[in-house]
Amino acid sequence: AGRYIAFNHVYRHRNLYSNRSDALFRRYTVMEIVIHFIVSTIATFAFAKLFNAPTKELLYCGITGGIGWVIYFILSNNNLGVVLPMLISSFGLTIFARIIAAVRRVPATVYLVCGIFPLVPGRGVYYTIYYLITRETGLAGEYGLSTLEIAIAITFGIIFGSSIPQKLFNKLNKEYRNKKEMTKKDKVNTDR
């Protein structure tokens, strides 16, 4: 019973949508989400390595990409189309990148550029060019428009995430540093 994560308001009534195909939100097993997170984290980690991100930051770059992809994966398979999930996932990815950047004292672009990798519509670009070369302009236009919508959604997600004042993230950094210093002081005091 507890092995499903329901992303709707009717979790208490698990069987309400069990036989209906028009449920707004699909249920995922925890394993599906974990597998998608691990695969996208590894892919982003590899891209960050290729991108020459600082070695100490590779794991965080991978986690950023994993979080962005999981948000997109959960939302895109729930009858929300492609553009809205892409907007929300790039917004969430930007927020996470800025939080990690504030805590780790590294520019957010290190995490953001690498983390956006799983969301980039490479397939759409490929098919747009493919259908242009094969002179099927209708399909090229369809794929091109879809790719453009996705790219614009990613851009606006980053813009919305970047518009949050830096003071909030700096406050997180101060709190993190204070907790770290308190832990060190407690450890030194207990050693004496």
C-alpha cells in the first residue's frame, strides 16, 4: 500500500483512479523515481567532467541535473504537456543551483550549466534538422516549434529562478556556516 507515491489530493483513496485512464496525476513507484534520478545524475556528472567543472563540485553538478530531471519526469507524464513541466523543472533546478552555490561559495553557473543538460531538447533539434534535410518541412516545422517552446520554457524557468534576491541565498550560507562552526566548537569542547 505504501509503495506508491501519489502526486494528487486523493492519496487517501488509492483506488479512486486505479481503473481510470484519465487520472490527472500518475503514480510512480519509488524505484522508478530513484532510477531516473540515478541515471540523470550519472549523465550530468559525466557532462560536468567533460565540461571541466571543478573536481570538488562534480557530485553537486550531478545531483543538480538529477533533481531537475526528476521534477520534469514526474510532471511531464501527468497530462501537463511538455512546456509547463520544463518551466517548473528549470525553475527548481535554478533554485537548487543557487542554494548549492551559496553554500559551497562557487558561481551558480557551474551547477546550472551542467544541471540543465538532461533538460536540453537535443532530440527535437536533431529531428528538426533531419526533416529539413529530407525536405519534409511540415514535420520540421512541428519539431522546430516544439523545440523552440521547450527552449523558451527553460529560459524563463532560469530567469524566474534568477530573479529571487541573492540576500535569501546569502542568509542560507550564513546559517550553514554558523552551524558548521558551532559543530566544530562543540567537538573541540567535548575533546577537552
